[in-house]
Amino acid sequence: MRDIKILLVGGGGREHALAWKLMQSPRVSEIVCAPGNAGIESLARCVPVAADDIDGLCALAQAERPGLAVIGPEVPLALGLADRLFALGVPVFGPNAHCAQLEASKSFTKAFLARHGIPTAGYREYTDAEALRKDIGVFGFPMVLKADGLAAGKGVILAQDTEEAKRAVSVLMEQRAFGAAGERVVVEEFLRGTEASVLCFVDKGAIVPMESAQDYKRIFDGDEGPNTGGMGTYSPSLLFDEEMERRVCEEILLPTLAGFQADGLDFHGVLFVGLMLTAEGPKVIEFNNRFGDPETQSVLPRLKTDLLDILLAVCEDRLAETEIEWDRTLRAVCVVMAAGGYPGDYSKGDVIEGLDAAAEDALVFHAGTKRDGDGRIVTAGGRVLGVTGLGATHEEAREKAYAGVSKIRFYGAQFRKDIGKF
Ligand code: AMP
Ligand code: GLY
């Protein structure tokens, strides 16, 4: 029976993948998406309310009376959207504002990790630029400096020497390149190893990892250039063998759930654990409290269980009894196509061609796209599309993704050519 209307908040590739998966559920009657994008439009009714317009989203929820709200991005979570919707009687997938500090505040997270003895880099925190300057090099170099608040994945500076560190202090704390996030700066020990992320469903009684995914954060091939929101992913991650999975579970995930319970953190949603796999074992680099983007675009196509059932189970604290099945024979590779200039300034409004042809090879998830006055699909953001290839082998999935990418054209398009290449 199609009896559940969903309010989906967000308008990126992650939300397109969520809408695509949720529409496969026999129980979903309709998705209302705020604000959505030109791809989500084909699956959902898009409403022009911004993902950070909390009052607007609450008014929308009151008018639409959804049976479930799914909050994609971190900003509305940090602004307390989950709390507000919950107070209106809407079941919400996504943590409350108190828990959302796990992503919105590095300092909150470091204190949580330290309190519960969960492996992470040693750290100190500063609210005074002078005090921080005196401590340059406390943990040696490269020196890791992090703005405390949300900075769209860009608030971390790795300074190679004293000069760079001084500049970083000035950029973060004086020029306030990341706004108020620079009021407090966390300095960390530099961790050596390989990065991996694990996305987990979490409710009061359980933490259940999804299939693994590997992200590519830098803009250029060979992991060169500045950090981005993510330029591609593949799933499963080859770094994540059974032994590593067991260690992460025992040393990080279960202690985290126990920590949530001990601290009264009532978390319902996705906990995204960013890890460094070091010689001493896995250590937490960061927590996010939402699905990853573009991890979701390569992980959800491998999910066999009805996603709606899982989301409702989380909302109702039934996750421990819910069976989650993955298609472990299927591999996925997602290549992000970004606007020229991203992650710096980029152009917008450029016509995108070849979307239908690409869809013959791959799943084309829209991110920064919209329809212009003439009904054409044009670019409207830094990351424009996520093109996911699927296959029985990793190589086949990779070929399909790049076959899709090769058919898409827009002015200045850039993408990495080494996603999933070993
Ligand atoms: P974050 O936003 O905290 O995930 O940091 C962004 C990126 O900076 C990470 O994905 C890592 O590549 C790098 N990074 C952050 N913290 C550390 C650390 N303590 N040691 C080494 N690299 C780090
Ligand atoms: N791809 C990294 C993130 O979603 O934060």
C-alpha cells in the first residue's frame, strides 16, 4: 500500500540518490523535496524552499503532513530542523541539534572521543590567535588546523611549516575565511595512513555499518589540489577487509554507541565515520551526521532492502531487529562532474547535454542542476552530476561510469579520470 508521503530536504546528488532509492519502496506514495534539483524533479514534487530555511520547511511540513522527513544536508540538522519537525509530530530521519554538534563542532567531537577513549588524533583547542601562534608546531609538522564549525568540508588546513601555519592562523581566526567557524580552532596531531569512511545507521540501541565506500576528496587526479566535497567514490572499498571491519566495529563503532548512551545523545540517522587507517589501527578523523555525498551515490544502488523500512526502523528504535541486505555481487563507481573552477569560483547557467545518452550506461544523479526559463537543464552548483556505473566487477562498474561521463557535455566540465583506478 502506498501510504507514506516523504518530505526530503536538500537538493544535491545525495538527495537525488535517496529519492531514487525511496521511490522503489512499495510504501512511498510521494516525495516532496525542498528544494530538489532538475534530476530530482523526475521523481518528486520539488518545492522552492531552501534547505536552510527552517521556518519555511516547518511551514511546508505543516501543509504537507508527511509520514516521514528525511534531512540530507548538515546545515539544517545543525540549525535544529529535526527538533522542530519532531515537535510538529513528524517522524524524522536525521539527528537533533544536540547530536548534530558531532559534525558542526570539532571541539564537541574531540571531547566526546577523548571522554570515551575512542582512538583519534591528540588535540588542543584555541580561541585566541596569539596563544595559537605560540603553539605552532606543538605536534610537529604538517600541522593540522581545523575551524571549529561547519565549513562545507573546507575548514581544515594542513600547514607544512611555520610560515604556512602563521598564514593559516590568520586566515582562520583573523580574516575569518570560514566565518564564525574560525572563533575556535582545533589543532591536531597529524595522522599517517590511508583514509576510509564508514556510514552507519544509528538509533538508540544499534549502530549498523553500511557497505563501505572510498571517497576522493581532492579536485585533481593523483590526489592533487585543494579539498572538495568529494569528486568520486567506489563501493565496496578495497581497503576494508573483514579484519579491518571487525576492528572498526569493536574499537570505534560500539564504543561510540555506548558513548551516545552514556551521554544521553539520542541519535537517529546516519553517522558517517571518517577514519585514518594508521599503523596503530583505525582512528577517527571526523564524524558527519548524515549520508555522505558522493558516497550515497555508490552505496545505495547496492542496497537490496527497502530503504524506507530501514529509515522507519531507525525512527522507531527498531534497527537492532531489522535485517539489512546488500547486493555484495554488485560493484559501483561514482564519478563527479564539477563546474570549471570548483572548488573555487565557478560558472553557472551552462547548458548540460547528453544526459539521456549517459543514462544508457550509468545512473546519472543530479547535484547542482536546474531548469532555465526555456526548460533546458543547466549547471547551478559546484558539483553538477554524479555518474554511477554498476557492474559485476569493479572494472565493469568503472567502465560504465566513464562511458556515461564521456557522453555528457557542459562548459568547463571537470572530473577526475582516476576514480576507482588502482
Ligand atoms: P575533516 O574535515 O576533519 O575530515 O578533514 C578534512 C581532511 O583533512 C581529511 O579528510 C584528511 O585528509 C585531512 N585530515 C584531517 N585531520 C587530519 C589529521 N589529524 N591527520 C591527517 N590528516 C588529516
Ligand atoms: N564525501 C564526504 C562528505 O560527504 O562529507
